[in-house]
Amino acid sequence: MPSSEPGPYRLLGGRIPYVEGPLKVTGRAEYTDDIQRPGMIVGRLLRSPWPHARLLSVDVREARALPGVLAVLTGDRYPTPFGVLPITHDETAIAVGKARYIGDIVAAVAATDELTAEKALSLVRFEVEPLPEYSDPRSGLSKVAEPIHARGLLGSNIQKEVVQHFGDVDAAFARAAVTVRFRGRFAGVTHAFTEPMATVAEATPDGRLTVWSATQVPHYLHRALSEVLEIPMHRIRVIKPEVGGGFGGKSDPLPHEIVCAALALETGRPVKILFDREDVFYTNHGRHPTQNDVRIAADADGNLLGYDIEALIEGGAWSSFGTVTTYYNGVLAMGPYRVPNFRYKGQRVYTTKPPSGAMRAHGGTNLRYSIELALDALAEKLGTDPFDLRLRNALPPNSTTINQFRITSTSFVKCLTAVRERSGWDAKFRRLPYGRGVGLGCGFYISGSNSPIHFTPKMPQSTVHLKVDMDGGIAVHSMQADIGQGSNTLLAAIVAEVLGVDLERVHVQRVDSDVSPVDLGSYSSRVTFMMGNAAREAAESLRDRLVAAAARTLGEPAETLEVGHERIGVRGRPDRFVTFLDALHAAMETSGALTASGSYRSPTMGGTFKGARAGTAPAYSFAAYVAEVDVDVETGAYRVPRLWAAFDCGRALNRLAVEGQIEGSIHMGLGQVMGESMNYRSSRLLNPSLLEYKIPMPQQMPKVEILLVGDDDPEGPFGAKEAGEGPLIATLPAVGNALYDAVGVRFSELPITPDRVLRGLDLRAAEHRPWKGA
Amino acid sequence: MHLDPFELHRPTTVDEVVRLATELAGRFDYLAGGTDLLPNYKMHLNAKPHLVALEDVRELRGHSDSRLGAMERLADLEADRTFGRTHPGLTDAIGEVATPLVRSSGTVGGNLLVDTRCFFFNQSYFWRSSLGFCLKADGDRCHVVPQAERCYATFSGDLAPALLVLDAEVEVAGPSGRRRLPLGALYDPGGDGIRRTRLAPGDLLVAVHLPPGPPGRRARYKKLRVRPSYDFPELGVAVAGAWDSERVRSLRLAVGGVETLPRRFDDLTDPLVGTPLTPEAVNRLADEVQRRVRPVHNTFLPPDYRRRMVGVYVRRAFAEAREGSAG
């Protein structure tokens, strides 16, 4: 159980149910598919059945002539390329010239109803020239006959190559007493959020375009719409209704969102595009299929001397966040341990498959699995306990990594200590019978990317506006995007905490670009840290004006006053106070309704070398997990009955939400270990459904014990850091290392399905390597 | 994905069903629970213009210890604890079907006649069109076994193996009246993943009859799948019989989920009657069944693994067989 000591705050640090919870559980919350507009019609997408093909010509006449069809669009109408990163704009709303994967959008129709729209799609005739299929990233590393994109490196399919070297890795390995190597292979996995993508768009006679969309980042969508449709941003209004999960899958501006808006412009009618699950799989932007090679050197005492890491990551058809991914697959090795020498080579290669992108714990997950399994191998070679090895090498607080990450708060050592004790590690490790085992996995993650994607660092990454009027209700505006993780609740709670009011006074408004000040949205685990600081600043500004008004009313100096529950009074004089409403009305006498604004910009940090900003963040979360596994050695099936999760998110501001994030992360991480896998035959996705994409069932969830041990972060709002992505990472290696403890095999290929377990046991038996007497 | 329009028929008697089925032969499907059929229709998998809903046919409902109406919901059988105690192996199988939500719609007859499955068949129209379709729907090629002239789609019902080992019979109504046949004879050993049964045009599965078993009969059904719910079987093994350390009095073994049809292995189990059921005998039986089955790569788990599990699951089914309270 998390510790339950009372904190210094009235609301924050407690367990705060989601403010929108009652609307969600009663079905009243409005999601994009709930949006109905007068005269709304249906948009449908034609997807490429070819893995790679030149589009020679297209004939839409028959489709266009079908009664009920209002528009048929092909790529030439809005050909401006876009993409989430300004440096890699290689996507178009609809394929221009080439189709690059099975599922790529090649045409779109708007029609009065679904059946007509689908009929129309079947009438669009393409003449194509098949092009070579590139389903294996290795095949794209050198010059190829037909690069998937012209921007590939030197005629290859390499989208991005990163080479970094800090210190002297060769010298470190030369003087090492012990070295280990682990090569991991990871299937692609996808977010599998609950709500399929949906967009509604309406162009109105006042010259404006309104777009409702299930997005994590309304602002980047706003920009992409403007760029591709060539309409100034101020004439576009982006609204984010409730969103049923994203996990990174709704963080890019996506082609269908632009297509939907384009169809609305073309037809003058409101248009809705709603995805099937299969569409979601083709849109993907999930975790990159990855092959990595991790070498670690240490001295005889177990001090880490250096990492030498390579990664080959498969991008699919587009760049998406891929440049960031390519950096992250290296630089996210720089914690939670001191690494004095570091070399990394990473390549991201386009393939003719659905695009990979950002998925929860983006860039840090596959790398971390390989590092943590290598560290356990290192501990074994050194004859030391995995905990002791990690404790010896833990990054200290207020330090700088060799690649110039600024580490401020870290409670990593507390994580290790707590989870070692609670899990009963010392009595279990190598002591459970054959088939059962425990494993340690650790992690760290950025608490908000220090580099905003589209801004100069001079602009704030988050702004929050408050307005309070006669009624005493506080309207909160911000473009932070609640996608189910609880950021609306946190926003309301921070405002209520600072002002001393009940939570029910605070009304977080729907994200609407007309009225919401820009916040960069829900990615890189940035919301609590950045929006939280902006909200605090806004609320404190409002509070100061209420205190000044109260001081006038009471005839006391402002500095003698304090904010209490729904009141402002003289410190130490319980009878001398004004109510919140009285203070408010007094303050309004001069200005009418009160408004306040707060913002957050992250401090300058990082080195000056190429790529130095990748991975820099104003704070980092830390984790140490222990998993226990129980393997059926005859079938290779296994269970994870227990998992102890020690996590440092600084101060947990809403324990209910933090625990939910940790449990959900564990479930998602277990999925990648146990069975989730986008399976391909050449470039063809074999399992685009939730029946054959094996998300773990509730029965597969371990009993989870969460240990929140973080100390306050000096810059986080009320001491908080992220808890949305970091909690996933440690899950995978904890299970991988537990499997080794159970059966003596370090599984290098994920997911670790039962057939792979048996194959591992067969290999071990063939090598006559007994384990725990078996 | 959407359902194409179809005409829905709602007969109320078996005779009416048979008349409709004869009249619409080749142009209709029966709609039982719909949990498999309707998703398939959304994928435009061999969808027909007519659906004959069986929900209102009273005779197809209800169950007793010896008779299961074809339209009896799996959840109704599950909820009947007396039935569960009487038929332990069958209860195993029912409880392993999909999820509680599916079992609240899914029926006995629907599970016995559920369509075979394959990674290259159970896909959307778009997906299949990009591949060029297959023997089982809209095409002329097999993508699992190239050059195959027959379909290798996998039989994916859980109830059939469990009922086969109980010597269940099925009652079929047809244009020429009623008939009863052993459940095994419902499936066509000369058929394939497309033509699975010996039902003729106009035939309707009315009920399953369970003959009394030998005293002290035990049974067990074990299902292999990736996750503990939701998934179709990657293998199903059923055993039933009466045995003790002295001798086997009766024994049946059936396997489903690995080939196009469920199979019983009487030629392997009959010789064991009268002999003691030693661990060696169980091992020999398990090895021989494993040697005979031929899974192909058209489900999630690789075929060599599924085959290897046949032996393990047979041994475990024997070890875990439980006695039913009323034979």
C-alpha cells in the first residue's frame, strides 16, 4: 500500500476521484463520436491494398456520379506535406504519387450515409505500378532500388541515424574487469486505447472551420490543419471532446483529421470520420519494432565503466516522432545509473508497414529491457546481488550525466530499498524452486520534454487562464489535454488548493482553441509538471488579489492573512475572516470578473552538441520493480502472480490517479512481455483486431503493491513529477529477469510467448546447463 | 465495417424452419447467438441475403440432464449447478468458451456448428482483397498451404470434443423428418474447412442428446489458448471414461482446435478397455495422438508448439478428470 501519512495540503496528496467521472460512468460525457451536427454526412477512407506502389492514375468519375456522394478526394487536392516534427514533414493527408503501406490512405469520399460511402470507395479505380516491398529494416540500410521516401539517407531507407560518443568507450572496455552483452529483439506493439479515432469537421459560412477530434495534442493538430489546408490558424477552431485514451497514438496530427476537415470544406457539410479498430491498427504510430545490442563494462567492484549501444528501429512508412525515437533509444540509457562513458549508434529505417511513432514510455522501453537484463548478467558474473549492483551505481541527486542531462531530485535509492524489503527479495532471489523466480527491473523517464516541438524556448510550454465572476465558480481554460489520465482533475485540484475553495467551485473547460491558451498537450509526460506549475501561478495570482481585497475589508495588513477553507482570515485569529465569496465580491468592485493567467517555461539546459536537447527534461521519474513469476515448464505458459512497484514521481498529487497510471502501465508493459505483437507476413499485418492482438486479460494481472517513495522535486508543482509513462518501463525487465531466476534463460525476444519459453528451455537443456537442480 | 442489408425471418416452429430452410437453400444462414456470425458478416465473409433467426422456436430451448436444446444459451447451462456437477467435462468446455458476455448469447448448436477459423479468412473484406482472397471466401487459393485444393481452416468450437467423448447424439430435423445420429457423424471426415458437416439442405440441428454414461465416469476438457478468456481454442482435449487402477471400463478421447474437424480416437482408446490405465499407457496414448494430429500455421501459436501441447494436454486431462455425480 502507498504510504498514507497526511501531507501539508488540503486536497493535493489525497485520493481525488476524477471530476468528470460521474459523467463518464453514466454515459453523459461527450466523446467525438457523440458530436452531432445538422446535416452531417459520413467520410470514408480508401486504403491502399498495395504495400508499395506508384499511383499512375486514378479515375473517380464513377464514384463521384453515385447518388449520395458529395465529394471524392485524392492526394493532389491538398498535397502539402506535414508531420509532428517540423524537420520531417513527410506525410500527406492522402497519398501523393505513391502508396507506402497496406492501409495507407489513397482516396476519401463524403456521402450521405455509410453504405453509399463504401460503395463509392469500391468505384474508385487506380492504375498502379507495384514497387519493391521493404518489410525488413535491414534491407533498407544501404541503397535500395526504390527508396520509400526521397529523403532516405543516401538512397537508402534510413530515415535517421544518430551517432554519439561521450568519454572513451573503447578505453573503458579495455580496462574493464567484466563485460556483458545482451541483444534484444522486440516486436512492434500498439497503444490499443479504448476509443478509436474520430473526427468531426464543419466549415461554416462565416469563413471558419471547426474541427472536433480525439487528439492528445490539439495545438499540433491546429498547426497541421492550417499548414495543409492553407487557412490561417485564427480561422480554424479545434475542439477536443473527452478522449478515451491515447498513450501516444493520438499525439501526431493524423491524416484522417485533415481529410475530414478537407471533406467539410469541399462539401460545405459537417463530416464525421469514425474509425474501426482495423483503421486504428493501420494508423498505428505504436512502439517501434526494435533490435538492440547493449554492451556494458564494469570494474571488479561493480562500478559501471561504460555502455556501448546499437539500435535498429523500424519506422514503418512515415517519420512521425522518429527522429526523437532514434535519439531516445540511446540517450534514455543515461539513467538511473552513473555511466561515465557512452557510445551509441541508432538507425531508424522506413519500411512498407504502418508507421511507428510515440507510445507510452517512448524510446525508453525496449532499450531498458536490454540494459536491465544485461545488468543482471553482469551481477551474476560479479557474484553480486542485482540490487547491490544497482545501488552502487545509482545516479546521485543534483548531478549531471556525461551527456549533460541535469538530474535534480531522485529517490531511486529509496525505490530500491523499499521494493527490496517489501518484496522479500533476499529470501526469494535464487531460492525459489525451479519454475518460480523473482526479478528486478528499474527505469527512469523524462518528466516533460524540455524541447517544445514547435516553439522557440522563449515561449511558455503551458498557459492556464482563470476567470471567476459573481457566482463564485472558477472557470479554468487550458489546452492541456485530458485523455483519461486525470489532468482535468489535477488542474481543478491545484486551483482549489491554492484558493482554499471546494473542488466543486472549479470548472475545467473543454479544450477549445478559441478560448483555451496554448498548452502543448499530453505527450512526453509533461502535463502535471508544466500545466501544474502554470495552474499554480495563475491561482496564486488570483489568490493575491482576493487576499488584498480581504485585507481592505478586514482592515488588516495583507501579510497577516492566510487562506483557509472557503475563507480568508487573520492568521491565529479564527474569528477574524471573510468568506471566499465576500472576498471575491470585494475584489470585483474595482474590476468586475477576475481573470488570471499563469504559465510555465522550462529552464535552459543541455549541452551544445548535435542532438543535445533530446532527453533533457526539467525532472526525471525513477522506478524499481520486482516481479514474481511462476512458469509451467511443461507448457511454457507463465503467470506473474505478484509485482511490487516502487516509484518516484516526487509528491503524488492525486494518489488515485497515480496508482491508476502505475497499474495501467504494468498491464501495458505485461502485454508487451507476454503476448502483444503486431505480427506480419512480409508487410501485411496479420492481426489487426483485439481478438488476435493479445492484450492481457484481467486474470493475468498480478497482485500489485505500489510504493510511492518520492521526495518533493524542487521545481515540480507542489513537488510532483510525472507518473504517466515511467511506470511502464520497469515492468518488462522485472519480468524478464524473474524468468531467468525461475528457469535460467534470459529471453531476448519479446513477446515471450509460451512457445518461446519452451524453445529457451530446450536450448538450455541441449547445452546441459542445469538450473536450480533441473 | 457495416452489415449489409439482409432479410430476417423469425419462424416459431421447427416445421416452419425446415420449410424456410428448404426454400432458401444456399441463400441463408441460421442466426443462433450471432456472436460469431455477425462479426463475420461485418467482414463480408460469405454473407447471405437471408437470416433465419431461431430465437423464437420454443422447441429448441431448454435442457435436462439428457437433452440440450440447440438454442440453449451457454450461460444458462453454466448457471445450472446441478447440470454442472453431473457433466464435469462438458462444464469445463462451456466455461472456457470466449467470455461471459459471449456465453450469454452463444448457444449449444451455434458452438457445435461454429465456422472454422483461419488468419487468412477471419479478416475484413479490405484485408482479404489486398491479399487476393482465399478458397474459403471469394477466392481460389490457400495462403496457409500453397497449392492446397482443400481448406485448412481450424475447427474452433469447444463443446464438440467434450460432447464427443460423452457419446452425444444430435437430433436433426429435415424435409424428410427427424433423425438421430452420433455427434461424430455430424462432421464430415471427407470434408474440409469449408464443407464441415453432413447436414443437407433444409436440415436443422434441434437438440443434443446425452446417453447415460457408465457408473463412475470421469471427464475433463482442457483448452489451450494464449489468454485465459476471450480466445478461441488453439487446442482442445477432452477425455471421458470409467477407470481405476485395475482396469479401464470405458474410455473416449477427442481433440479439437488443431484441425478442420474435431476427432475422436476410438481405435487408440478401445484396446485399452479391460486393461489397467497405467501412466505408461497414458503416455503411449498421448504420444500417438500427438503423432497423428496435423495443425497448420493459421492461428496465433505456431503449429509445432500446438502439436507438442497435444501430448501434455492429454496427460493432464487424464490426471485432472473428475467424476460426475450422476454418471
